[in-house]
Amino acid sequence: MNSSSDANQSGSPPFCLLAAVGYPHYLDTCVLEVVVILFLTVLIIAGNLVVIVVFHCAPLLHHHTTSHFIQTMAYADLLVGVSCLVPSLSLLHNLRHLNEELTCKVFGYMVSVLKSVSMASLACISVDRYIAITRPLSYATLVTPCRLRVCIVLIWVYSALIFLPSFFGWGKPGYHGDIFQWCADSWKTNPGFSTFIVALLYAPAALIVCFTYGSIFRICRQHTKEITQRHARFSSQIEGEKSERCEGHPDKRYAMVLFRITSVFYVLWMPYILYFLLESAGLYQHKVASFLTTWLAISNSFCNCVIYSLSNSVFQKGLGRLFRPLVPSCLGCTDAKKAPPPVSPRQDPRCQV
């Protein structure tokens, strides 16, 4: 540990994972890594700040209990973006005075915990939507604000505990700290710990999501089939009822938005999980592969807010209100839209989701 810091101070070439690609010596691979990490950092911080502000400014988003889990994910992803400043500062040689082993362990642990919070939140969201669609009459008694708060606290506590054994020498939680040389060279993965993480986090979350969303879309398909059959029988009488029923099921559209977020999450994280398992089993190891899969997975922290903003109409309205003062030219047209004619304030807000 001390020898590595002394080597850095003596003027030896800086450690960079992308140097394993074999770039010519006149290309500074550290600069490339800094650009990639800083670019993702700015996107993650800016995107999740927008999500958090919009959630606070759009009251209709609070009608869904899942909004609390979405906000939990946004705060966790925001902290991921802030913590990504650590490897950037390290590559820029601004953290030489810190203990490299402790710094990379703390950073790797923090990012692992925060991404575990996102993964557990997605699983809880899928369970919440499953209960809302399968048991709508008892949903309010099953999902109470108190239980919701307890669930969010348990997510954070569970995520913090599950990666704690890595601090006591049992395995490596992930490759987020491999930007430091000690993490990349001296902190080895352990098959037992990797199996432990997969069995207690990755596999249960994936199975819960697959089961709940599979059930949700099966129910939605059955409802659509029933509506089609009724429409075929009573085409003249059921026309108004059909449109009303489609508009009266915001849970289906909301489930689609959350399904997209979940799908992208697992698509971006699957290469990371597969590499984690392959290296733990001693089948494959490559520093560049660890760098690419790690930062591909971390990029999901930005994708969540993009998917939500493009898929949710209420979120889009809240986003429009947020940026309306920045576009003076649109103030006239928005004021004109507000004036006539007054719509009943009792209109069902669920239809706007």
C-alpha cells in the first residue's frame, strides 16, 4: 500500500485500466477515463436533480405510492453521481494524500450499496404494482404510509448489511473501485462471496420482477380480451364504456413505464453481473472488461430519469412547469391556454398518468 503511493510520487506512469488495450504511449489513457467518468457524472447528477425537483413540484405524481420508491432511486442514483467524483479526482492525482486501500474499499462499498438500493426499489415497485392490480379493493389497507416508510428503511439497511462482509476480507463487492490500483491488483473476487451476493440480491430481485410483471401483463391482456369481446357483442352500447375503461386504468400505463425502467436496468447490469460471476469462478479476467461493464452499469443511474421523463405524461407536465420560466417566448401561449374554458376541478387525475 505504501509502496504503491511511493511509486506514484516518484513519477511512475499513472495507473489506468484502459492502458491494457495497448494504446500508443503518446496517448494518455487516463484522460480518456477521466472524460468518460466525468461525462457520466455530470449526466447522472443533473438528470436525477431534475427528477427530484419535478417530483416535488408535480402533486399528481404523489398519488402513486410507487413515487416514493422512484424518489428513493433518484436519491440513490444522485449519490452515485456525486461519489463518481472520487475516481475522477484520483485519476487527476488529487487524492494522493489518502490511503488508497481504504479509499477504494469505501468507494466500492458505497456504490455497491447505492446500486443495491436501486435494484431493491425496482423489486418493491413491481410488488406494489402487482398488489394494486391484483387486489385493488384491499390495496389501501395493505399498502399504508407507515409500511411504505418501513419498507424504504429496510431497503437501505439490507443494502448496507449485505456488502459489509467485504470489509472483513470476504470477497469483493464489485469493480467500482478498480480505478484505484490496489482494488484492481490486490482486492480479489471470491466465489463464495459472489454466490452470496447473487443469491441474496441479484437473483431474488430478478425473479420478483419477472413474476410480478409477467402476472401484471397477463392480467392486462385478459382485460383487453374481455373488452374486445364485449365490444364485439354490444358495439353500439359499449363504445363509450370502452374508452372510459381504458382511461380509467392508469395502473396499466404506469406499470408499462416502470417495466421499461426495470428492463433497461437489467439490460445495462447484465454484462456486469456476468463478468462478476466469470471472474469469481476464475474463468475470465480483463481490466478493460471490468471498466466497461462497471461504467455501463453505472450509466443506468442516468437512464432511469430519461425513461421516466419520456414515458410519463404527468412527469412531462411537471418538467414543462419547471423549465417554463426559462423560455419567455412560450409564456404567452401558455397563458392563452389557461384562460378558457374552465374544466371541472373534479376530473379524475388518474387519467392523466
